Amino acid sequence: MSAQLHHEEDHENDQDDVQLGDEDIVEVVEDSDDERMGDGDESDGDNDKYDGEIIIGGPGPGEEDMEMDGEGEMREDNSWGASALHASEKSIFTINLHPSFPNPPLAITGGEDDAGFLFCPIPSDPSSSSSSTFNSDNFPPTKLTGHSDSVVSTGWNFDGEMVATGGMDGKVRVWRRVKNGSRKGSPQQDLANEVENGQIQTIEDWKNWEFLTSLETGSEITWLQWHPKGNVLAAGCEDATVWMWNLPSGNTLTVLSSHTMSSTAGLFPPPLGRQLLTSSLDSSLILWDPRTSVPIWKSSVFTAANSPELDPSEHGITSLAISPNGQIASVGSSSGKVKLINLTNGSTLNTLVGHAENESIEALVFVDLLGGAANGGKGVVCVSGATDGKGFVWDVHTGRVRAELQHEEPITSIAAHPAPFLHQVTTASADSTLKTWDIRTGALLATHKGHVGVVNGVAVAPVEGGQAIVSAGDEGVSLVWKL
């Protein structure tokens, strides 16, 4: 749901007559002077004195964390902090955290306002006296400009030294950190040495970024994916092509062409990332060898290959994930189906049935609950989320449902939690909330509130004393909660 639609709905609601009931009166403050407030009385809007007025829709006793949304309803806000960098009422579509978060604690977003932002989502700590500690007040955000249409995908390279933004204008733009002159080794060596020696990344180390290059595809960007071990960037396009570049040179490595409809996702399978797996609305799943630009295999997942009855609204692939050991792919369709695919040959291992028919699978994530102790066999689950508002935790070994997760509206995104919280995931939803779950049992651990519209994305990373959950909101705000 777009922010523009939210705005139009709010405008329409403003025209309706407001009906007040007893339940709308939160608090009545008696007028000690027995004077009535006339129609001509002026008020500066402050609540330092009430003079007998009836407070309607305002916070009552003990409700300091309640805020009023655009429809005049009270909404709870239990967030830790907020970043409102994008244009108001313009959707944030994507959120990514630095691969070494919280050292440094940086995030990037992309939005409907044709821009991205690189910023620190962590709020200031009044108890800290250190001027070098990152927080949203003292770290200057960097606006990533140059797009002429919405930025729909963003990403950090493997060592967090470069960021990329992908737009509906067909451009991929790349920025690079301007390093402190005292550094002598490679970026990843410098960062690893500082972490090993217990040194904290400073604001001066990370506040300066330079524009590197603009990469043109000629078609809307639908996804971006950095290689997990090198400075290679892949991008999928609406015209069905998949591009790969070498950075920082910006040289085109290859353009992969075999899909016939928009490419919807792409991933480099672990552990080495020597292949690239891509999906499309034409129901095709392709494992590529980028060195030859030739498919290793191509499979039509939800309909027969070259079927004249191909319907992207039914057979299209909408989401993709790869197991931690790189042997299995999970593929979701626009009609509520999930299939597990053998990455060796593209054959179907299992079909996971549970989501409502004709409800799009919007998010998939694998979790190894045993942390690799069983070599990626038993203990691996796949979590799916769809527009039916349901999430399922599937046992990959048996194909059975281990737990069910529930939102009131569509699930838009799922983030797995880092060790030692591998048993947790957080879901984002169009119901304006995020929820953290124990996927071993399906128990709801926390509900994260504060948004007034659709939550489009979520990312999770460790922070001092817990975990940070960072969101991308349709109203143009990114919130953070500490768990």
C-alpha cells in the first residue's frame, strides 16, 4: 500500500463528521474558577493548564507512550528511537544494516522520494559522556541522491565499505567510504584488526562518503545483491535481464538473459557464492555460472515450461531464500505456494501447503536452529510469510508445519536473528506492527508498535545489551526497538 494512498484516505476521512462518545473522553479536568471557555478563547496548544476543558483523544494517566495518528485514533508507540529522514508520507521501501553492526551501527534506506539515506538508527544515550559514541543525534546522515524515481533496493558490500542503491529509473548508484588517512591495510583488514583489538569505530571514521559510479541498465531495478566475499554486484530488472558489475571499476561482467518476465530475486548460494540463483514472474528459477553466462540448470517451478497458460499472478515467483549450507532453495509463488528446490539439479524436493490460495508469498527465510551442528540437516526450518497475514515455520527435513505466526494484515518482510538468538525471527506487517517470535514454539515474544501504516521492511542486529530491530515504514519513518 503506497503512502500516497494513505494520504488520500486521510483526506477523505477529514471530511467526515466527527461523532464523539463517552469512550472518547480520556480525562475531565475541573475548572476551579467556574468559568466557561467561550468560542473566542485562544489556546497555544500546550497542556500546561486546562481551565476546565474536556481533553478528547489526548493521553490519559499512564499513557505517555500513546500518540495520535492521522485518523485521530490513539496508537501505542513503544519504539526506542525514530529517524524521519525521507520526505513525509513517502514510503521507505528497503532497510539494510551494516554487515558489522553495531561496529559501526549504520543503516541504509531507500524510498519513494527518489533518495536513499545512510544514517545511525541508534538513539542517543543521556548517560553516556563519550563524544565518539555513535547515535542518531551526533552522526550526520548522508543523503544518497541522483535517482529520478523511487529507490526500491539498497545494500552494503561484503565489508561495509561500499553501498549501492537501485531505482525504478534503471540506475544503480554506488558510494564508497572515504577512509581515515591513518589506515594502512585493506578496509576489511583495518576493520578486523580494530574489532579484534577492542577498538570502537568512531564517527570520524564513517561520516564521509563519496559517490563512486552510476550503472545504467535501461530498465527498472527490482533487486540488488552484493557478492558475499567480493566486490561484485548483481541486479535484476523489470525487462527480465540480470546484470553483474565489478566494483569499484564499474565494469560490466555479464548480462544474463533467459527469463522472459521481470526478475524478482537473486542470491549467491553459500558457502562460496560461485553461482547466482535468480527467479522471475515467468515462474522460472535459474542457477547461473556467471563466468560463462550460461545456465547450469533452468526450472519452471509453478507451471510447465513454455506453458500457454502461464499467468504471473498465479505462477510468478515472488520470493526466494537459500538454506545456510547452500543445498536447498525455498521458492514462493504469487498464489500462496511454497516449494523446496534441490540446488544441485533444480528438482522439487517438497511442496509446502498452508497459506491461503491466491495469497502472495512475500517473505522467506531459512534458519538453522542448531547452528550448523547437524551439517544443515535436522534442525533447519524455513519461515514463510504471505498476504494472508500468516507465517509458517516449516521443518525442512519433513515438510511439516512446526509453528504458525499470525498478523491481522499481510506479512511484508521477515528477519532472522543473529546468534545466540537463532530461534527468533521478527515479522513486519501491513497492520503497522512488527512481531518477534520464538519459532521453536510459535510463541509471541514482543509486539513492536509505533508505525501508523504499512511496515515494508525489517532488519535485526546485535547491540550492547540486546538486539536492535529497525524498520522501514510506509509513512516515511524508520523506527528502532531494543529487545
